[in-house]
Amino acid sequence: MEKTQAQLQDLLLDDAAQFLADHIRDFVATCPQNRQEDGSPFFEEPLIGFASGDDPLFEQYKKLIGPFHLTPQELLPGARALTVVCWALPIAKKTRLANRREKEHPARPWAQTRDSGEKFNDHLRDEVAGLLSWLGVPAVAPLRSSIYHTVNMDSSPASNWSERHALYAAGLGTFSLTDALITAKGMAHRCGSVVAALEMEPTPRKYQGPYENCPYMKDGSCGVCIERCPCGAITPQGHNKLQCRQYLTELRKAWAPVWGITTETGCGLCQTAVPCEGRVPLGRGSYGQDHKAE
């Protein structure tokens, strides 16, 4: 039996973190939009974390990313307390296995995950923000907001809200040489967030710095992602976003009609067949250990 609005409000008041985590996990597990063309899921059980809207990191992002990057307060002005609800959607093992075998372009399931899977992620953003609003809690999904946009910078394009940086603040992972976020379930994932007028206990950050989960950034002991990049956009100096984007544009022109993709094909070669694909890595030689059961 479905719960009434009043019953759901009571559950939210009683334990907002548990209520939201349960709802997100259930939505990912049951929503028909989280399905490949063969019926298998795009994403497995999500990782969920919470960041305080007052976390100083969000002000620091204005210096790190650019003054255009929004704070939670700018997304929900006037709210007395704010929480950023964050999730990482691990890409299904079946899709990761297919992409491991590729060397020049993504496997079809990976491309479909970047296209239709991200549309499901938008659906999840709308679901979480809509549910909270229905329960009387002002909420906004930044990437679904009318004020969300990208900014063309000399070095690379940037957006006025970074899901990855929100997840870092919420204790869900640290960055890599490729700029991707390495979570407890690796960096083969998609991320999302919703800013809500809720006062909640933030998820502890169990890392000391922004690159703690990346062996290469710590001591140069990996770098497999450099070898995996088909267009040379990843080097010891980092990730060349413009070069990567140009490759993705060419990839989309060539393969989108074949795969029936309407937006992005993605690539993901640097996120698969690497030690950090599905976990926090042990180092360059850990790929076999990380995946020997697969």
C-alpha cells in the first residue's frame, strides 16, 4: 500500500538521510527507464552522500573552478539550512566488461548508458527534487535548473555547477588524473545532486585531499588511463578537455547514427580496464587483483 503524503512527511522528519537513501535506491532498482535495450540495468545500486550547504568547499569552488560556480545558497536563496543530496550511479558490470575490450571507441552499451542512461539520471534528479517539493521542502536539481549553463574558458569549457565537486564535498570520492571522481565503487559511474532546504548531518569525508584515491596523483604508481585514451588527451600533465571534446564530437558524428544515440556517445575507455574502474585502486599492477573475480 502506498504511503500518504503525511506518512512520507513523518518519515522524512524522523530520518531524512535514511528516507532519501531508501527512495533513491528503490527508484534506481525499479524504474523502467534504468534499462538497456536488452532489459539489463544501466546502473547498479547507487552510492549516496550528503554535504552541508554551508560547507566552505562551495565557496572555494568559486576560486578553483571560477566565480560563476554557484553555491547552494545561490541555488536556493533565503533558505536557513541547506543540504546537497548526492549520488553516484555505478555503471553495470556487463557494460563495463564490454567497454574493457574496446580500444578506439566505446562499446554500444556504454554509448547507450551515456545517452539514455543519463536521461534516466535526469529523471532521478527530477524525482528527488519533485518528491521533496511535494513534501513541503524547497529543492532544486542544479543541472535541471533554468540557471544551469556552461562557460567557455580558454583552457576548457566549465559549468556553473559541478556534480563531481558536489560529490567530493559529500564524502563520495576523490579526483583522478583524468578529472573523474574515484568512488568506493570506482570511477565508472554517473553522478547527480539535488540541493534541498533540509538540515542534515553531512557524510564524513574519509580522505585528506582531493587526489587521495588516485595512485598516479599520489606517487606516480599507475597511469594506465594514459595508455587507454584513444586520442592522447590524458598525459602526465592531466586531462586535456578540449582535445577530449573534439574526439567525442568526431565520435558522435561517426557512431551516433549507427547506435541510435541522440545526445552524447561518451567514451569511457579511461574508466574501464583500469585499476580504478570498479573500486579504489591499489596501484598500477592491481588491475588483475581488482577484477580477478570477474
